[in-house]
Amino acid sequence: MSNGAVERVTAAVRGSEALSGAPAPTLLAMLSGGADSVCLVHVAVELLGADRVQALHVNHGLRPAAADDERFCAGVCRALGVTLHVERVEISATGNVEALARDARYEAAERVRSAAGLQLIATGHTASDQVETILYRLVSSPGRRALLGMQPRRGRLVRPLLSVSREDTEAYCREAGLDWREDESNSDRRLARNLLRLDVLPLLRKINTGADRNVVATAAELRDEAEVLDQAVDEAMRRTGAGGVPPSVDAARLAAEPGALRRLVLRRLAEAAAGAAVVVRPEDARAIERLAERGGSGVVDLGGGLRATVEYGLVRFGAEPEAAARLAAVSLPVPGRCRFGEWDVITESSGAPAGNDLGSPDAARLDADRLADTLTVRAWREGDRMQPLGLDGTKSLQDLFGDRKVPRSLRRSLPVVESDGEIAWVAGVAVSDRFRVTPQTRATVRLTAARRA
């Protein structure tokens, strides 16, 4: 790249959505010492002013040159009049060191940003990083998301240099008279991204010199189209009534949707259950649909401890249920509340019932005089029996679960509430006739259970 690098990079950053908005944002720039991050800090100061920019250097202590990198970054910030924060973190030598180091950097950045009262965190990712990221994701895991790449702005995280190449940032630094540090680990071909950068990308550029531009342009186009797809999924979620806790959808209503939308709805529900982006493979989606079509029940393992359970015409997503032995019994005062597994169980005292408000399995209302002052919440046990409200004689909970179509995947985690060793209520299933409200009832206790989101 010839003369004019400073002007071109500055114009690209000014025109990006990363730093858009008025008034100008305050920024914490991630500074490693490489050309990309030095360029980032310099151009941010030029556009926003030194008083609106601070920098963060994270010293992982993994390289012999780590101390020299830290001193170099301090010198860069002194020259620019920018406050530098240094965080020293320890990374385990086992496992995915790159991923652990990345997570440590972002955790440190959010901690420093919050303490300093800054608005945004900026990284020095370039278009070159974008190409490497897309190719790496594409060969590592299936799915459209692999092709979307990194976003210029996601929440508080911004990437102002995402439209310029690594060659651009180096040319910027040379033209502006800025030094930078080279990371010797960038030549280590044992790291997948280095292999892509050093061996794969040069071959692609031999096929077409515009290979990088085509990858970046395709990712930008797909991100625009993703907004339309997301709207279509929102509408399909509403049509099918999908959602809730745990995330679920009626299989018959889902079957009426086009195949691609069915898969996208299933993925949205899986993400809600996992709290993170999840790849629902086409073969997994077909397996779920086949189970639902047969009207039977079964489980599809989605990996990472996540599974889809098909029962009674519903598809539910969640982690493998905890065994009953792991759910220790807990005490529940009256009035009061407790946490049992994924549930919050609450008791509230009140006076005599108004009219015919005798409660229901979802919100039980019991006779306070018949209940103990402290109840016990536990999991279902084999052999448990109770006399449900309005039924002559007792019935096993296993039969009640079957009669009332309680999914097998939920049975072991439902709160069973005891009073002096006798089952008074099974959340969402049945109220015991023994503790029912009668015309002679003077005070009542209301029990509710809410699954934690």
C-alpha cells in the first residue's frame, strides 16, 4: 500500500458503524502492541480525542517477550497521552490456550470498562481477521452462522477496523511513524488460524486475487439477509406458540411450517435452553421431526449436555434432568420460599377462601390448620402415592403423571411438597384431598412454583 494509508484508514473508521453516534463515545481500546492494535489506538485518538480514549493491555505471561510487550504498550500510550490499564492474568497450560486467553481478555476488558465508566470496548480486528474467522468456522462446524463472520458492533463491543486489511494497518503505522511489535507465535503452524493465514489463503489468492474481498462481501450480504430470516423465525415462533420455560413447541403446529423454518425454530428454542448459540444440525432436526410425526416419545442428543425431548405432541429442549438423588430435599417455611432445583416454590398465608377459590394444581390453596408450620420439598420417589382432590382412594404418582401427560423428562425434577411426611401437593399435577379447603376452613396457604428462566 502506498502513500495515503492514514487518510484511507481514517476515512474507513469514520464511515463505519462502530464509532457512530453523537456525542462521540468513550472507548476502551484493546492494545496488544501489534500493528492492528497500535493503529486502532492512534486512529481512535485522532477521531475522538485522547480524553475519550483509554487502552487496555492484557499480559497473559505466556510468551518470553510478554514483559517487553507491556513496556512497549506503556510507551505508545505515553506518547499519545492515553491512560493505559494493564491486567495480568494466568492461563492454564492445558486445554485450548487460545480460547482461554481470549475469554480472559474480554473478561478483563469488561471489568476495566465498567470501573472506568467507559461506553465501548474496541478491538483491532481487521478484514484479514474476518476472512480467517469465516474460513475457520466454516471448516470447523456446519451451519449458516459460520459464514456471517464478526459484526462491526455487538452490544458494547466494536471493531472499527473491520473494513480494512492487515496490510492497511501496517501501512498506516509506517506512514504515521508508529512502531509495533511482532508476535512470534503468529508463525506457529500448529495453530489452525496460522495455518489458514500462512498456507490456505495464499493458495486461494492464486485462484483469485480478490478472494479476501469476496469472502468479506459475502459475509456482509448474509448478515443483511439474516435480519430478514430472524424476522421470519419470530413470526413462525408466534404462529406455533413456541417458547416458554423450558423452551417448547407443539409438534403438529411446527409441522405446518416450511422445512427451513422448522429447523430455525428448533435452533432458536435450543439456544434459549442453552443460553448460547447452538448448531442444530439438519440430521438432528429431521430426527426430532420423525419422532414428532410418529406421535411417540423419544430423545435426540444435541451434544454439550443439551437434548430435545418429544412427548405428548410437544418438543422440549433442556439439559439432561438431574437425578432425584442429586436433588436434596429442602425445607419450606409457611409463609416463605425456597429453591428446589430449577424451581422457586413459594407459600403465602391468607384468610378464609373467597367464594369457590379452592385452588388448582398450578396454584394450590390448602387448609392452613392441616398443614405443618414447615413443609418439605423433594423429588418424586418410586412408590409415592397420594389421594388427589376429588378422587376416592389413593393413586401412585407414576399413574398420575401418565394420566395427566407429564413428560418423563420433567417428572424427576417437579417439586413434591410434603407436610409431616404426607404429600400435600405435586406442582402442576395434583392437590391432596387430605389438605383440601372446606366450608369450615378458617385460613389458607397458597402454594406456587415458578421455573427459573
